[in-house]
Amino acid sequence: MVVAPTLRTVVRRLPLGLGVLAGQDGLDRPVRWVAVSELEDPTPFLEGGELVLTTGMRLDAGNAGSYVDRLVGRGVTGLGLGVGLGHETVPAELVEAAARAGLPLIEVPRDTPFVAIGKLVSELIAAEQYDEISRAFAAQGRLTRAALRPEGPFAVIDRLAHELGGWAVLLDEAGAVRHARGENATGVARLLPELERLRKPGGRGAPVSLALSTPQEHVIVQPLGARRVRGFFAVGADRPFTPVAHTVVNAAGSLLTLAIEHGGEHVAAERRVRSAALRLLLAGEVEAGRETLELLGDGLPAGPLVVLAVGGDQEAVLEAVEEGFAAADGDRVVVAVSAVRAEGTVAALAEHGPVGVGSPVGPADLRTGLDQADRALASARRRGERVTRFADLAGQGLLSLLDAGATAAFSTALLAPLREYGSRADLLESLRAYLACNGHWDAAAQRLGVHRHTLRYRMRRVAELLGRDLDDPAARAELWVALAVAG
């Protein structure tokens, strides 16, 4: 709300002979508007804060007191009586009633038109509005210049605290303090329970900001981010926020969101470069991959490497990687970490999704390490495990000695008739169970949850489609290798 001019200002600015006859102690009350009325009771048409002007046509000694009481009850700022029409002078009874009630009473000479007083108040209010807008624009300009500084969001927080004469804090998505300025900012931990209410902006019933007030402090908290919450900022002062202050806070929120989202674009671009570097490394172009990573100020860890394939939320996984090289690729994140740091990294990443762990390899053999990690990840997903190591998979030690491309082609060709047989994916799983149980019908059927006669039928169909004798140990070995490669 615009700060209205006071009654004292109105009296002083009108060189028209206005005289204050009573209620001098109330001259610093704000005049929010001027109302002209000759009604005996104008209060139903008032909101409070008005300077009421009248010629007193319906006022006399008998009703002056009740008239003043009604105005005071409505919260008017003052009463101006125009003399020379209904009354040659201001009635003494009206002066006494106004003095008793503490209501400022102003004598308006006949030569002073009421419209002149109304125009003056309107001009003063307009001037206050212009001043308020000017102050808000000036503050926004200072915030914008702060946002352009190298420290970006931190500079905005510093400037915001200065503009408000209080404190300001920038928080990350989890509520941890990234930057703070001003006294009492260290107590921001008390706001953490409120952040949950702001984590889903735009949702039904979700607030876009929070305002908290106590007799000692007034606080505003806003989320940051265009599509999802990427952080928060909070501001506080020992007095209520003015309209200008609210405008400044909202401008700061827009600048901080822009900075965060713009920073997100840089992160996305960096991740694309990392993915390109990963493709170079997997293609055996180790030096080209290293040079690409050096442009990002990064590189491969020294010594033997362990490759991890991690499922789950890719953004969460990438943010959780503290050591080693990481890049999103397909439906998983690939991480190359020093063998001596592998276990700690695996434990940290397993909180975000299933992890497949390859065996230690050199930089030139990252493709082999990733193939191992992918097979382990496929097994972890299939079995619902959090961590699966390639070395722990039965039969995978032999597979690691084979050419990955040739083995994959062999597996695809051998199992193709089973995959192409309508939608009977159960043939593959039945064959896997049959081989895992070393051809024992009852154990394999129990593992699949079917009758052994059903399993016998399926195995006859598998033998027919593949043209293989399932009692032949060599055929079983080839099929087991093909299934292991297929994952």
C-alpha cells in the first residue's frame, strides 16, 4: 500500500487559510482520500482514513456530538467544515465534540473550494506512488547489476540483504545454506520444516511463497526454479515488509531463478560433452577422450579402473559421484573410478539405484569393463539386487576372455528362434531355469512355478526350434554362454 500524505502535510500545502480548531495531536494521521458529504450519517459510505468535508447543512448544536462520534467510530482521519454557507463560523458544540474525541477539526474558508483539497490529496498520493515505483525500479537495477557480477547469485543475496536492511540466505534443494548475509541469518535452520510446503510449486494448493511473522521478526521464503524446485531463498527483517520491499524480493527471486536455470543449461552441456568423451574412450580413442575431459578440467583416475553401470535417477546419480569420471549413457550412468576407491563409490551410488560392478581394467580396456558392468547391472535388475559384481556371476570369468562383439553376435543368432517364436518369452526363462538346475525337471519346474510336464513340453519345443539336443553337454554349454551374454 502506498504511504498516504498526513493531514499535517495537507494543511501546510494548502495556502488557503485552513485553520486547525481541534485534535492537533492527530495531524500526523494519513489521509487516504477526501470525501465530501452533507449527510447526517455518511459513515456507511466511508472506509476509514478519509478527510471528510462538509458545509454542515444538517449539523446543529443537538447532533454535533453524535456526528463526531460516528466519524471517529468509522476511523476517519479528520473533519473539515466549510464556513460561509450553512454556518458563518464553526459551531462551538462541534469544536468541543471534536476536541473531546481527539478528532482533527479544520476550518475551511468560503473561498477555498473543496475540490482544491481533493486535488491536492490526489496529487500527493500520486507523488507517493511515483516515488515508490522509482525506488522499486532503482532497487531492481542494483540487483540486476549484482546478478551480472562473477559471483552471481551470492552477489544478489548480499545486495538483497542491504536493500532490505535485514538478512538474506540462499539455500540448496535440500535446505543447506549456500550463502548468507546479515545478522540472524545463521538461525535459518528454523525454516527447514517450512520448505516441504514449497517443494512442489504450481501444484494444487501449493503456495508460491511463505511469509512468517513474529513481534521480533518478519520472514519471506520463496522456492527457486522454473520447472522444479532447485533451491530456496529467505529474507528477514525486524519490521514488516513494505510494498517496495515485496517488489524487491520478487525481483531477486526472478534473478536467482534465472541464474540457477542458466547454470543448469551449462550443466546439461557439460554432461553432453562427458557423454561424447565416454564414446571416445569406449571406442579405444583414449587420448582423444582424455583431451576432451581436460577441456572440462577433468580426467580419468590414475591406475587400474573399475567401471560401474548405475540405474535409477540419472541426475541424482551424477550428483552423488564425488570421485572418478561419470557420464549418462542410455538408461544408466557409467562411472569409471579408481580401483582403490571403487568400494566407497559403489556404496554411495547404491542408494540411488542398482549398480553393476566390472572387474579392474586399464584405460584402453574400458569397453570390456563396461560390458562386464552392464551384464552385472542386468543381473541386478533381474534379481532385484542393489549391487551385483561381474566376478560373482557364475561363468562370467570365462566370458571375460572372449571377444565381446563376437560373443554377443553368437548369442543373438543362437537364441533368435526362441525370441521370434510368437510372444513366448517363457521359452527363454524356462531354458535358463532348466540349465541352471542342471537338467533336473522337478527343481527347474519348482523354480519357474510350473508343472514339470509343462516344462518338459517347453523344452521339447526349445529343442525343435534350436535344432539342438539338450542332453548334449556341449549344446548345454553353448546355450548357457548365450543366455549369460544376453543377460
